[in-house]
Amino acid sequence: MGALKKKIKVVADKKQDQTFKTFEIEINLLTLTQRGEMNDLITNEKRAKNFTFWIEVIRLGADFSDEELNNFSTEEILGIANAIIQDVNSKKK
């Protein structure tokens, strides 16, 4: 049995002048340990928030291959990573 998954919407951040169209992706439902790893990554002030950082966020939260990620624009990749971060840290129901 694989990881539990859910669908989320990736919406352009108009404040960041993003212009891509909203789309849906499937992400993994993270365990508490994985959620901790994600939060350690995003709260590490010494960690540069460069392109590699955003790819690491996506790799922790979803199961995209390199080929699949290469089909997205840089703007969309940033949007995917931000959507994953928001979902991971949203209030759990």
C-alpha cells in the first residue's frame, strides 16, 4: 500500500506577480516525522531559499519525477512548493 494522498490547488500569487493558471496536484499526506522534516527545512534560517530548496520541498511533499517537474515553469514550481507548505501547516481537521 502506497502513501496516502490528497489533491490540492496551486494558485498563482498575484502579490509575487505570478501569472500561471490555477491547477491541481496530488500530494502525500505526511506523517508527523515527515511534517517535522518539512518544517525543519523551511524554518532553517541558514538554508538558502534558492531553487534547490523549493525542489526539496516538493520532493518531501509529493511524488514528482524529474521529467514531470521539468514540464513546469519556474513560477509553477515555486507555486507548487508554496501550496505544499501551506497545506502541511494548515490547521488539521
